[in-house]
Amino acid sequence: MAELSIERITIPAHIDDPGAGDFIEMIELGNAIEADALGTDQDSFNPREQLPWWQSPQRPKHAVVARLDGRIVGRGLAELTDDPDSTAVTITVEVASENRRRGIGDALLEAAVTLVPDATTHQIWVTYGGPAVGDRLPAPTGFGSVPLDDPGTRFLLRHGFALEQVERISRLPLPVEVGAALAEASAAAGSDYLVHHWSGATPERWLEGLAAARSRMATDAPWAGLEPDSGHWDAERVRESEAREAGDGLTRLTVAVEHVPSGELVAYNELAVPPETRRSVQQADTLVLADHRGHRLGMLVKTANLERLQREHLGYTSVMTYNAEENRHMLSVNEALGFVAIGYEGAWRRDL
């Protein structure tokens, strides 16, 4: 009979370190589980790309893995928010499909929780793929649902979690024609709004503005009953984050909109372009400040970045993005551009 062990692993300083093998195997397992749920591996991140995210000093992360006869078959992750006064922790529990129903998920959840023993709020995101058939569990927001008979749903209900929010995972096939939509959005925005773009590190001129806009993600984006980060971003944190990401192999394209009368940065969109064209481009943050909505800035930043992506980075076949189901404004923009749902994420919460 295979012997099960639960072990904490060390996050390496560099992906090429001799002791990085456990981290690499853990990331590859997560990619395989995600691909199995969505039916595609285009949404995967390689370990080199993931490592900078794991090394963020503002959001400490810890990991345990489950081994059967030495092979990693499951992982339990714990991620803190950037608010030192918060008692919330984001937990991930994933087990390879061929090793489920053996108590491994229970053991990983117990171990992951002990990584942050002072946390009194546990939050978990679960990926759901496939068609929406069978009995459903609706989100309390009134938008979206998850399959009631899914093993992940049953696991979380059994452990006292409650569904809080549903996110849509959408894919946009490339190439896509955005010229007309970009022109219409530019005309609607008018001369009060000016588009800027850059690749890689943020220009000095926009450091403070981008930091302020990122801070608004905690207040202007829908979070339902979940606890987001505090939203504390400043120029130093932006620079530190960009320095960590510099060697991960991704090319980051940013489009930002300046409100000319005030000089304020009021909207932005970010794309992360992988080195392999077979993989999806990841659409990261998109935000329009609440007090500047109604000028089609969401469509403006998305189409401007898609136009640039297709002009400067040839051969990519898709863009992936995640949006809360209640974020109707941004979903409408995505649907108009041709994004199609390929899966969902359920966000769950448990208070001790």
C-alpha cells in the first residue's frame, strides 16, 4: 500500500537552485489540475513565472505537499493578505484526480490551516469546468452558481465553507478585429482622456498614478463577502514588484488613461505575454476608477492593448481573463469583444 506523507516545502530563491525541484513539481501539479478542470493547458504558468509571485514580501505564502511513495500528488497553500491586521488567509487544496477520495484533501486542508494558525477567516477558490448541468448552488450575490454535486463543492460544504462569489473564466480567440471598437471608445471618451502605453517597467511619470489605481482594486472591484488585500500600493511597491518579475520570461503590456484636466491616471489594463505562442496571453488587472465610469474607458484600455498585442506580438491564439459574475460592466465589454466562458471559479469563505 502506498505510503502518504504531508510535508512543508521551501520556496527557492532562484528557480535554478538545486533545491527547487519540489517547488517546480508542485507548480506543475497545479497546472495539470487546472488543465484537467478547464480542458486546456493554455492557461498554465511555468514555475519560473510563478516564483516571483511566491516571493512577494507583502503577501507571504506557505505550502505543504502530499506525497505517495515520494511523488507529489496534492498541495495545500496558504497566502496572507497585505494587511498586517487582517485575520484572513487564502487556502488552496488540490489533489490529482486519480488520487481523490482517499482523505488526502482532508489532510492537506488541516496542514494548510496550521501554516497560519492565527487566521480566523479561511478563503478558498475552486475551478469548475464543463457545462452547467445538474443541481446548482447559487452565489449569495445573485450572480452565478456552481455545481452542487461537484467533488470540490461537497468537500467545502463538509468542512463548513460557504459560497460567496462566482468568477467567470473567459477566453478570447485571436486574431480579433478591434479597430472599430477602439475608434468608437476613443470618440466616446473625448479629448479629456489621453491613452498612454508601455512595456515592462512603469515610467517614472506614472508610478504614483499606477500605485493609486491598483490601490482602488480593493474598493472599486466587486468582492462580495470576501476579504481582499488592504489595497496599499505605493511607488516603491510597484518598483519592487516589477523588479522581482523582470526575469520571469513574461512580457507585460500596460495601457493607461490619463484624465487630462486633472493629470490623474484613471484607468488601466495589463496583459502578460508568455514566451510560447501556443499559450494564452493573460489579461491581468483592468480597472476604471468609479468616478470616471460612463466614458467607455474599459473598452478603450482593452481594445488599445489588444491592438498593440496583435501588432507587436504575432502568433498568439487566445487571451484569458477572470471576472466576477456581478461585474456586468466589464463582462459586457468582454462579450462585445468576443470573449467566451470556458469555466468558473467559486470563491468560498469559512469563519472560525
